[in-house]
Amino acid sequence: MQFGEGGAGTFSDGKLNTGVKDPEGRIRFILETFVQAGAHPDILCDAKPHVGTDVLKKVIACLTDEICSRGGEVFFETRMDQMEQTSEGMWKVGCSQVLREAAGTGNREMLWFTTRHLVLAIGHSARDTFAMLHRSGICMKPKAFAVGVRIQHPQSLVDRALYGISGGNSLPAASYKLTHRLEGGRGVYSFCMCPGGYVVNASSEEGGLAVNGMSNHDRASNSANSAIVVTVSPEEIAAYENHTGDIPALIGMEFQRHLERAAFEAGNGAIPVQRFGDYARRFGDCAKIRLPDYEPKILGRWTLSPIRRIFPEFIASGIEEGILAWERQIEGFSSEDALLCAAESRTSSPVRILREADYQAPGHRNLYPCGEGAGYAGGITSAAVDGLKVAEQILKTCVRP
């Protein structure tokens, strides 16, 4: 559900806006490619282009078909487990694939591929691959990322605050982007805001729980949600865990796991939710936690739970301070009934796989860390731009004058 075709189309609603500078016109090429695959042509002119989950899953399947029609091959239910470079400079890649006739048994067979150019476009949740690459001696380091919660309001509240009107109008569901600087310089901000959307259970590991947000093309759920996240650095995680010495490359990944396991335990496997008023009053007794006066729009099981205890206090208090500060911009944002859902832990990759100016990993020729999982992008469009740059670099090495 989080990888390959499913990862691109199941838990994303296809927000294509980006702050990447693009004098070469790669973004226009990307948008036109999406339209050719079935996205609405409005994305070519919208300031914040949006595809919608219901449309995006069809677009992604169309792109897969296009790759195959041009001679590419796609291997589903297949995981890259081994990689090594031969003395001739070729990459030998071992992948385990679920046996179709043994589906559900866990039985797998190994497939081997040999290639001169190997692109690692692995996504920010490919934890088993991060660990394998680290064991294989690929240079990587921990990077800052952000964690927190999803906040949900009635869409009418956001519309009224930003448009001055709500309901019965022809304007699209209003969206927001909010930032606040905490004492000491740490940032808290909104991320992946989904007007007219849903909070979804986006978990990918047994015993862990992560949430995300999505919206269909029409954005008609009458509910607004957004991640509210606090930045955290590898140094802060090391201090929180009383770690001394060199900071491990995967310390951020393990911190994400820690939060997701705490969220799973808080909700007994369901998404833990809590009104902001109860969160701010530090209610830890489930008997004191109440439902909001509107219907939560959550896909997946959910339950009332004191979610503040999931986070270290420097994160928990940062979330609270940010929400209170944004009341000045969106009236009702910090209302008692604002609903928090935990844990939003997959905002970006917790590692950066190092690469040189020619996009190749140091000490490993023809190995190209790429996109969001490698730490060089922060969304669909920026990851696509990075992919184009890597492809262009490979062409330069293959095409001789």
C-alpha cells in the first residue's frame, strides 16, 4: 500500500505544487505527462495543481502501462534484497519475489538482474532498503525531518475564515499553509493540507501506526485536514535518547518507528484521536476525552485516546504552541473541537543517501540515489524533477559525440 504503484496512488491525492526553481521547464513536461495519463487539464494552469486520489490511482496505472509499452518491465510484489558491483563495474541486483502460486505463504524466489546504471528511487518509507544499503557500505547520513499529528476541522470553518463565507458558494474548498517559529528556532508548520479530504491510516509495519491525508478530485468531504509537524534534528533525537558518540545514520528512522509503535499502543491498533481542548489540558484519562460536535472523516478504525503521551514534550508542546498561534490567522483553528490524529511521522525521508555533483554515490560509480527517499525531494513534483535530472545525467554518460 505504500510502495510501487500503490504507494504513488493510494495514500497521495496528487498535489503537484512545488517551490522548486525550474528554468529548464521540467515541471511543465511533468504536468503535461500527467494530463496525457488522465489527469484533468486544469493542472496545467492552476497555481496549486491537484489530481485527486480517485483520479491519481488511474493515472499511475496508465503511466505503468506506458513504461511497459516502451519496453520497460515492472515487477510487483518484488523487493530488492542484495546489490553488489562487479569488477567490470556492472551492478548485480538480487530481488525476492512472492511466488504467485504460493501467495499468502510468505514463500519467495530470488530474481537476479545485471545493469550498468542503477537508480535508487526508493521512497521515504523503504526502511528495509535503507538498512540493506547501510550494511552494503553506501554512504548515508541522518537528516532533519518533521513529526506530529493530523488536525481536522469542518471545511466550513476554514472556508469562513479564509473566504469570509461558508456553504452555498461556488468557490473551491479553501486551503491554508501555516508556519510558526518556536523559541530556540525550531519550526512548526502545516504540511500536505487536504481541503475536502480524509485522514487515513497509512501504516506499513506490524505494530506501528502512521496517518496521512488524502482527498478526491472533487474535495467534497466537507472536512479539512493537515499535518501539523515540528522539525526535529538528528542531534535532538540523540540527546533525547541519551546517545553519545557518533550519531547513527538510521537514528531518525528508528525514532519514527518509536513514535508509530507508541501510537499503535495508544489506540490498540486503531488511529488514536483527541480533541485539541483535551490535548491542551493534558487529559490522560480516556473517560474525560469527548468526541467533537461534528463527524470525523477518517478512513480506517479510530478511537479516542490521550495522544500527547506519544510524543516527547518538546514535540508535544510545539504542536500546541503552533495551533494556538494560528488562531490569529484562521478563527477557530485552536477550537476545543479541532481533532488531532496521531502519528504523522512520514513527512520526509529521515536519511540522505550521499551523491556527488554528477548524481552518483561517492565510491560507487553508476549508482544514482534519487528522489524523496534519497533525501533530495519533498513531494511528487520535486521527486519527478530529480528523476529527470538523474535520467539526463545517465544519458550524458551513454551518448557519445
